[in-house]
Amino acid sequence: MIPNPSYLLEKTGIDKPLIVFYDAPDTKVFEPTIRPNKLGHACMYSFYKKWLKGQTVVLTKNNYGCGGASHHIFNQPTRAHEDFVEFLTDDEGLKANRDLMDEWIKVSKSYQPENEFILYGPLKDEVYGYVKTITFLVNPDQLSMLMIGAQYFARVNDPEPVIAPFGSGCMQSVSLFKDLNVPQAIIGATDMAMRQYLPPDILAFTVTKPMFENLCKLDKNSFLEKGFIKQLFKVRKR
């Protein structure tokens, strides 16, 4: 049975479409679709406004949008390892020195596609079988609600329900999860390179399918109907 997020979205006030990372053998069912311009650099999040219009972005190993996506989603680096280390460290200043960046890159794992097409776009029930992760586009208040939701069913010794790892926007969408079969979430859209494409008050909360299914189980007995959230909405005058 496909989980229904309607109650969760209504109670949290999340009104932006859920954006899904799909791994699929065909693109027809995902229409309307759009593809990056092969001659330019296109961050995944540069399609934010297209997502809001219901469009889905199609990526392939030959048309991947940006070098980061080629590296971390299709496992095909577009520049030599040493050049990548130098760029991220010296040009962009993302680590204190090259040794630290070298170490991080070497342990970072790329996603391994199962099919020809990787797609980013709104959630469609009919292709739920191809879903790998689901991203909520949220403001800080909504992020706090989903943070509580992610903890709701978690036991003390379970893998950490929510993590906030260092990495690019596309990495935070899929490859930074160690196991997509574990209920877990990543606080994302924290990569400065992709923040320019989002409104300043929007972050990403990306979840695995098991976590999505847990969130969709939240009911009237949960915090969604209790005092803390009601007080928050009262202050916000919702």
C-alpha cells in the first residue's frame, strides 16, 4: 500500500510538492519532464521552480547536469582526484587543508544507479516502486516538526534518525545515506553552491522510504494534535 502524506502535510502546513529521487528504466510516466542543457552547468536545485510547476528533471550518465552529480550519482568523476581536492580546498575553502579534503573524498561513496534514468520531481503514486528518497522543502518551523516526526518511532539503539552530513545538494539527496532501507532523514540544502536556487527560508528534509512511511503513520495521538504545535501555530497566527 502506498503511504498517504496528506494528513502530515495538512498538520505541518507544508504546501510545497514532495520532491523524489527516482531510479527508473523509462521516463514516459514521469511527464512533463525536462533535461539539463548539455552545454551548461545545471545544479539539481536549479530546477526548483520547475518542480513547483510539476515538472520532473531527467538525468543520465551522459547528461548529468553538473560535475558533482556525475561524480556522486553516476560514479563517473569529471576531473582528476587531485584537481578536485585542489578546487574544493584552495578555490572554495571547504576544508582546512588538502589532506582533510582528500580524506573526505576517499571515504565518500557514490550512488550506484539500477536503471538508465535518474529523475528528480514531484511524488507520483504510480511510480512509487522507483522511489529511493523523498525530500520535503520546508521552513525552519516545519523542519522542527519533521525532526520530531523522525524520532517518533525510533528506539534508543536504532541508527540515528536524523543526520546532517557535509556534502553537496545531490549527495544529501541520496548518496550520503549508508543504507536506504533504514528509516533515516538528512537535513539538506545546506550546500552554499545550491542555496542560490532556493528561497532563503527553505531547507530540505530528505528521507528514505522507510522513514517516509513512518512519517505517514503519524496520527491524532502524536504531537501533530498536541499543545506544542498548537502553540507554535498560534504564535505564527496560522
